[in-house]
Amino acid sequence: MIAALFWLFTGSVIYTYAGYPALLTLLARFRRERGPYPHAEPAVTLLIAAYNEEAEIARKIENSLALDYPREQLQLLIIADGSSDRTPEIVQQYADRGVELLYEAPRRGKMAAINRAIPFVRGEIIVFSDANNRYDANVIRELVAPFADADVGAVSGAKVIEKGDGALGESEGLYWRYESFVKKQESKLAGCTAVAGEVLAIRSDLFESPPDEIINDDTHMGMRIIARGFRIHYAPQARSHERVSQSAQDEIARRARIFAGRYQAITYARSLWPFRRPLALWQLLSHQTLRTLVAVNMVGALVMNILAVLSPSKAKSHKLLRLAAPFNWLLLIFQIVFYTMAWLGGRVDSNSKLGKVVYIPTFLVNSNWAGLIGLYRFVRRRQTTLWQRVGRRTN
């Protein structure tokens, strides 16, 4: 039983990070990429939720006004509900340039703010964005083009982490390049199952207001699109740039909230999972659900590995498990080395070549530590829907 659980936990982690992308790549070879798409310029609403973003909002507005898209076809709508700094005042300074502001004093969370903004949307396509990211000039064109396919309900762009932020930035940048690869393969099949909420486009007539208690608005909106039978297309050339979090602790806090929202999404399986689309369901379970559970599986793999080594007789209850028994020690040594590197990664010079290499395990462990924190907060109902701003590096 011990060995069986060990290989179950270990196999799940390996499948999630390596097996699933490998299978996707194999299957995607038999599918051609969609496109090219005809030229189109539908009416678009760029919706930005901005809470206490006085340090960023002006640069975000200037970036949005500089996008390569007809100004008469682009509505720029900013909702700053609950802001207690100068964010609303700064936005109002752009009113004569067509920037629209929605503001109410009560703070009820990002999802409630988005739901309040929807009646003011005029575009056929809604592009959701954040205040701390910057778009390439072609983003809107790249996002709207795939909607030429009637079965495309949403389009997700690519999140790009700016270089030059040391080991944390290098590791997070590597993670998002890995995510981009997976999404490219998914998009050739049933569509991508994970979206970047800061560069996400949805047909306005398909938007459904999620409950206000939803933690991850982008996850919920994307999964509802899939559940209703539509595809999410991945547009890697629609790039959204941002800086890494100020510290590893800030990044853990940010990811803990995301993980709490992912666990919440699992409890909404009846309304969010595409049960009638086997390929899409497989992709969603592999990319979203199993990825969420990696933290639990990593803990299980370590505990069961130790028990399998300490109690070898209990780890040989089946012929296959007896054949695999010699690998128990090797895998335990691998885990010890891996977690030792993760420990060292937070203590060596993060700007050195060695620091950037050993920080990769540190980033992976920190990310899944955030997963455990998120699970605790979700189970204990301690995760608020109110988003807490995480500082980003500026130099």
C-alpha cells in the first residue's frame, strides 16, 4: 500500500509537469494551426480594474491609448471601486481623451466591480486587463482576429515577465514560457484551458456574471466558456509585459490567493467542467485540476518515499512494486538533493549564474508551498475575495 501510494503521488507529479505536455505535443502534431484570419476591427471594450494603483494607472492609460487600433472602435473603461488613493482622480484627468471612469466608495472585490461595469460595456469584445501590465501595440488586433471562428468564445494572450530581475524573475519567466508552450499545444486541440487574466478577450454576448464570492475571476470566466461548448484560443503574439513581484514572499502571497481560487473552482465542477467534451475535459483536468493538486502530491510523494525506504517489506506487496523497489532509494536521494537545492536557492547570490540555476527548485517549491497555503485558506474559508495589491519591482 505504501509503495502504491508513493508511485501514485510521484506519477501524478511527473505526468502533470512532463507527461501531459508530451502527450499534447504528440497529439498536436496531427492538427494544423488555425488561421490566418481575415482583417477585422470589431468594437472593443478594454476593461481595467484598478484598486489603489496611483503609481501605475497613468502609465497604463498612456499605454492603452497608444495601442494600434482605431480609437473610435476602442472603449477604455476603468473601474476603481473602493480606491482610497488618487487612482480615480488620475483617471478623471484623461476624460477629455475618451477614458471612462466608474467609481463607488464601497469596496466589494474585483468580481463585484467587474459585474458592475458590464452594463456600461459597448464593445462586441471585452478585453480584461490589469493596471500593472503593459501591452505591445498589436495586442488588440491579435486578440480579436481569432474570433473570426464562430466556435471561439475567448482568446488569451501571453504573459511575459520582463528580464533583469534576478533569479526570481528568471524562474518566473521560465515558468511562463513553459505555460506558453503548453497553451500552444492545447489550442491546436480542444482549446487552451488556462487563461492570463491580464490579457483575456471574451465575446460580450457570452459573458456571464460569476458570483461575487468567486476568487479567481479569470479562471471562472474561462472555464464557463469551455463548459458552454466554445473554445479558448491562445494568441502568443498578444503579449502583456510585467515585472516580477518585489520578493519571494510577495510572490508566495500572490500565488496562495490564486491557488485558493483554483480549489474553489474544483467545487464548481458541475457548472464548470465540459463533461460532454472528453478531449476538453482531459485537458482541463490535466492542466488545471492536477496542477492545482501538485503541492499535495509532492508532500505525499516525499512522505511515502521515506516510509517505503524505512519499511521495504511493506513496499513489495505486488510484483510490479517489487520490481520498482530498487528505485525507492534513488528517488529519495533525488528528492533530498532537490529540496536541498531549493533551500540553497534562497540563500545564495540570486544574480549569480549558480544562484539562477538553484533558484529554479526554490521557485517550484515556493509555488507549491503557496498551493498548500491556498488550500488551508480555502478549507478554513479565510481567503477573501478582496484583492491585495502586490508590489512589483521598478528598477
